[in-house]
Amino acid sequence: MSRAAIISDRRITGLSGDVIAEIVTELGPLWHERHQAKLASKPRKRAIGAGAKHRLAFVDRLLATLVHLRHATTHDVLACWFGVDRSTITRAIAEVRPLLAERGCTISPGVRLRTLAEVIYPLGADGKTGIVDGTEIRVRRPAAGRKDREAFISGKNKQNAVKTMVVTDGDGRVLFCSPTSPGSCADITHARQLGLVQLLADGPAVEILADAGYQGLGAQTGGRVVTPLHRAGPPPRPPRAHE
């Protein structure tokens, strides 16, 4: 069921069913050959092929790897989808990724964007629009007695979390992901701590789209950050006419 759902919706892997079938045909025998060679290279008490069989076929291993690479889906979630243990997913991804890299499915060489400044300046030079937003990842509650224990409680989600700021281009491609901060830190505060305001105020003319959590940055950056209009409340109702 998971296999059919993933293949039928191109948004999940970014690949059509025909392309996935082509990759399976090309890499499946290679994976099987390497797996058999790995088994034969070790001293064994049983013959090759004896014992429990794989619960995850190569096509499922490939799909799990593609979903993980495209959406950064955790191994735990993928294990639930495919009905296997998390360690099986971890091992499958470690086996399939090198095969995809040899086929050319890897990050192309060139300029790597490692800092926020390396993102803002190319966007301005190319006249492209950027999108910034904060995202939270739930974490285990810090141990009792830790001084900053309450700093990880997110006011938005009411849970212990860490927060990171992500910058993408207009097509949704991730350009920058910041180091994490405690979940209690507001999105706008996190952006200021990372130096986004200073970079936009002193840097090139670039348009950055943001949600209401960044209201106020537009005035501090010369209008470079565009956020929804602030509404204090519903407009007052007109007085009713008296008869």
C-alpha cells in the first residue's frame, strides 16, 4: 500500500512512475550483486540464502531513500510506513544512497551556500525573491534541575522544541538552514540574532517574503521584508439607524 501511494503521487518523490521503474531496473541487480558479495566475504555458519528473508524489497528501499532525501523524513516515520524496524530503514538508505550517487543523483558541484550572507547576496544579484520562515522540531524535555529547562518550551506549540530559520528561493528550494535555538525564542528574535536585519539593511535590494511572525522587519530593512498587513481587529460596525 505504501509503495503504490508513493509511486502514484509525483510530489512525494519528485519522480514519475516510469523514471522510478527505470532506476529499479538499473540499480536493482547491482544492489543484489553487491549484497551477495558482502555476504560471501564473511565467514558463515549457514549457506548464503538461508535464514530470514528480506522484509523490504529493493523497490521499497529505493522509495524510502527517495522520500528521505526529498523531504528529510525521519527513519522512524518511514519505518511505520513500510512496516519494518527503524534500523532496517537506516541500513537501506545507507545502501541505496551510494548507488544513486554513482548514477548521478547527487548534489552538483559548484558554489555551496554555508552562511546567511552567501544566500542574501546571490538573491539580490539575480533579482530573485526569497522566502524565510521558522520551523520547530520537538525534542525531549531537558532534565530536571537544568537552568535553561523552561527555555525550550515553545509558546506556539506548547511543547519542548528547538527552532531553526529556513531560507528558500521562490521555487521552494532550500538555500539556508540556521543553527537551532531554544523553542521559546520568537521567529523575529531569532532572525535578528542571526544578523538577517543587518544583512538586508546594508546589503543588496532583495525581496524576502515572510509570515506575520516577522512583522516589523520591513521597517527595519527598508521594505525588503514583506509581511502580511497587521490588523488590530475587525473594523467597527456602523451605527444602526434609529426608526
